[in-house]
Amino acid sequence: MHKAYQPLKPATNKYLQKKWDQTHYEAHRKKVKEAKPIVDTKGIRTPTHVQLKLKKTQVQEERQAIIDRDNLLLASRLAGIERSKGLVDHRNEYPEHSLNAERRREELAQVTRENLAIYQRITARESEYRREVWEEDWEKVERRRDDIARYPRGVANKQRSKKSVKFSGGTPGHSQSSSSRTEDDQDETTEED
């Protein structure tokens, strides 16, 4: 159901009152849109001497003047080179010598002296290592190892040195020997020959 317009104040004609109220409302909205603030919130205007920055323009002009002057000098030199045959005096007849050579020579001599002193101290020092003590310790270690071992080392070395094997090959009647095979194998090879 459509609600009819209800004016705030009593009216004889609701339609006319609605039209008038609508006109008043639109006029009010127009005034609100066109309203200007009373308080100025724009801020302080920037002073002209800050906007222009005269010192900066002066420095730039001076720099540009220096660049122009250098360019003119270069152009005149290039023009002079073009006009001439382009001969260049590039020979240096004076001998080369370093201004710092004496100091470097003294530093090198000092380093050499220090190194020589260190070398003499090292060579004059007696060794703190004693070979006899090391050999005695090694003999003790070997004795302990042989005592602990299941099979003594000396016996195994003796057995290994007795074994030798003869290989057949090369010239007939000659054979080469090796210690990797057993004595039984040797007997067999000799019987075959």
C-alpha cells in the first residue's frame, strides 16, 4: 500500500504542500553546495624569494659560464691542431727517477736486517726434540704390540720370506720366481719340468 505524503504542519492541500516542500528542499541543497567556508584553510602563501631561488639560478649561470669558457678553449685548441700539421713533441729527454726510491731502499734494507736477525735466532736455537727418546718409546710400543698380538710379527715375516714361486714363460728352461705361492707349488713345477 502506497503511503501518502505527510507534511509536518497541517495543510489544506497535501499535493501543493509536497510541491512547495520539495522546492524549498532543492533550494536548500543548492545553497549548501554553493556555500563557501568562513575560515581560510589554504595556508600561508609561499614568499617570492623562496619560489624564485635566485642563488640557485646564479650558481647555475656561473657553472654554465665556466663550461662555455672551457668549450671555447677546447675549440680553439682543436682549431689550432687542425691548422697546423699536427706535430707533437712527445719525446722526454730527461731520465726517469723516483722521488721515493731512497725511502723504499731504506725500508728494504731494514726488512732484510730483520729477516737476517730472525734467521740467526732460529738457527742458533737448539732442537728440543730428542731422537733417542723417540726410538726408545717406539721400541716400547713395538714390544707391547707384540705382547698383545695373537700372532707375533716376527714369525709371520720369517714364513713369508721363505715362500717363492716359479712362473713358466719366456724362454724354455728358464722360469721366474715369486714369493706369493707355497713351497708345495714349487715342487710341482719342478717335477713338471
